[in-house]
Amino acid sequence: MSTGKRLAKRSIIGTRVAALGDDGLYYSGMIQAVKTPAPFPENNNCINLTPNTRYTVRFDSVKMKSREYRDAELIGPGFRGMTGVRLKEGQRVFLTYNGREVRADVKHHDYDTDELRVQVHSPTNEVRLELKKKLDEIRLLESRKSARLADVDTDFARLADMAGDRRRASATIEVPSHHMQGSRKRGPSSSCDLGYGERDDQMNECNAALVLMSLSCSPNSPRPSAWGGRSSVSPGASSSSGSSWRSGTPSPPPASSSFSDEGIAMDYEEIHPRKKRINSVVFVCTWRGCTYSTNTCSAIEAHIRNTHLGPKKEGDSDHEEEFYYTEREVAAPAPPPTLSHRDMCRPPHEDPEYQRQLVGSFRQGLLSTMQNGNARPISIPVTHHWANSHSPKHMRLTAAGGSPGSPGRRPRSDNKKCRKVYGMDQRDLWCTQCKWKKACTRFGD
DNA sequence: TATGCCGGGGT
DNA sequence: ACCCCGGCATA
């Protein structure tokens, strides 16, 4: 279950970002690799604040070579926002116009007022209109959903396709929802052996799911045979929504932004037993009946393009391939001792755990200073807001460090919690989670 | 024993 | 999503 405490530590690999090219323009791409320099010893709080982490960015444009960047150089979810960014003339940007995302080119950027003149490529008429926009109204990354919608001319063709063959392929992204639908109860121990036998395709989906499950399980770990068991399957699996089932499913986000203020919090809890260590990524083709997998993104995209989608129209870079593969982290047989936590979590400033620690220490500092009677202004650490509606393609669910021996339950922290701080009589001051007897979100542990 | 919070249930 | 609570683990 998703509680405020249980926060996703997803890998940022696959996150879409924009980065500066040699010509001074920003280009979109995705994080392909993270290089963390020698980890600080025993810094296991996920606040490995080394500034030297390098992110390899693979650009969408084939003309651009992959390059390494520091996090401060990247623009995207988990990295810096648009504030302070200076855009040159000719910069390709995206903005919402008449309720849909449109492409535009920067004509002029006034660095003082952060106002831009942009020329919009309207999908519906050929007239190129110029708009004045504020910097925070524009994005460097296109949102996948809108991009498909905005791309009207190809979209109809695609819709037609969707009705036919290709739709079947997408159907593998969805999840069979029969007996679980509407029920909050966990399913029976095996979701594959009840009511599915008569339908081949559903069976295949189950098999595919099993394959994917086994891909993400360590060979040493117990097989996920007890699917209904307490910790094998996320409770989210019982939801009728397919996308929560397969976190890697690169389907477009249902809403423009699904991020809550509790962080980009997802159910990461107990998708797998906690002890699992994950150290490499494979890209698995999700095309129906295809089991192709490879370890490079470009290879899987080439496979999908060549084998399943067929040649693309020239100049068409809709990244349709992305819909037909998923990224899986594969567990290593032995835990790699060198892997830094940083590789598996978002940049520290975005990590809610880290933020909570900051807030927690801030609050406690505040309390103690108030008790000492010499309160002084304290600046609250603020993380910038990512205005782009784009959500990263691959939300990875990763096991937490978890206490050994007692999986599923974290040791009680000694920190003051709302109950202690405010007392029962000021219960209305408690954080919501405390009120609900959930893990306190106000005072970090 | 008091507290923290997980898991589950109700609306 | 929001709210409630039984019950377990732990300080």
C-alpha cells in the first residue's frame, strides 16, 4: 500500500531530460547511465551528495552523440527546472496552446523578464503564429501523450492501426482484470490458474508476466510461486489499473501530471523481497509473442522498428518504439558490493526521504531553538518544481535497504513524531499520516 | 505499556 | 483519495 512513508526510490535511468548540445541549444534525450564516483563510506541514507555523479545522456536525435553531464546541467524531472535557463534563438520548445501541446521555436528570450517570443508550429494550420510566453510556461521536453495527440497527421493513421493488429500488441500492456476487479482483497495465490485456462492469449499474457517476473528475480531468490503471498506482489497488483502492475510500462501517463505532493510516491514496497540487489537493465520487447530482449536501448528500438513496426516515415521521430518495450532490472546472483545507492535512487534533492530528513532536522532545530528562546529565521530547503507534465518513461520500483531478518517492517525510529511533539490533545496538528496511524511524514527517521 | 506504523477495509 | 483501525513490533 502506498503510504507517505513508503516512497519510491526509482532509478533515474530512462528519465527523459534535456541537455545542452554543442551548439548551445538544448536537446532531449534520456539518461542512459549513471556514473557515481567512489561512494562515500557508510553513507547509506541515500544522501550521497557527491557533486561528481555523471549522467550519460543518449539524445533522441541520432545526430547527437551521447554525452556525460552533471546533474546541474540537466533539465528534467529530478534535475534542474527551467529557472535560470537561457534559451537561444532557434531552440525547440514545447508549450501548451489551446489545450494541447505544440512545438515552437524560440525567437527571442529576454533574460531579465524571462519572457520569450516563440514561433508556434501549429499542427492544425500552417500559419506560424508568434506568442509571448513566460519561461516557466514552456518546456524543453515534449510530453509523450500530447506529442502523440498533437501529431495529428500521423495520429489518425495510428488510430486506424490501433483498431487492428497493433492494438493487440498494446493489449499486452494492459492487465487482465477479471476476478480482481473492484476488489481490494489480494488475489488468490496464483492469478494464472483461475479462470484463465480457456483463453490462450490471456494465458500467454500470464506466461509473459511470469517471464518478466523471473527476469526481475534473482536466481537465488525463491520463485514467485506464492504470488498471493504477503510480499511477492505489490498490493497495487490487485488494482484494476494495469499500469500500476507493470511499472515499466511505457504507456502515456493518464493525466498530465500524476505526481502528488508526497513526492513522486509510488508503491515500491515489496514488489520483491527486500534483500534483492539489482544491477543491470535489460530491454524486453513487449510485442505479442515476442520474447526478444537485449541490454541496449538502441538495440531494442531497432528490433521493434525493424521487426514489428516497419520502416518509419522520414523525419518522423515519434518514438513509437518506446511503447513496445519495457525496461527490466535484472538481479545479479551475488550482490555487487560496489554499487552505490545513488544508482538506484533519484537525485538527492528530489528524494522525498532526503527531503523529509531535511524537514525533520529543520523542524527539530526549530523546536529546540524555540525552546531555548532564541528563535531565528531559518531558511527552509526548497526543491524546485518541475513544471513539465512529462513523467519519466520508466518508473522503476526498487527494494529499500530494509532491515535484515524482519522483512516488511522497518525498525521504529527514535525520532519525535507528531504524537510526541503535539500530544494527543493537539491531534489536529499532526500530519495526516500520523492521524491515520501511518508512517509519519513530518518528522523523518 | 506506549508508540509507530503496516495492512486492510470502508466510503 | 481520504479516512479509520486492528494488530503487530518495538522502544
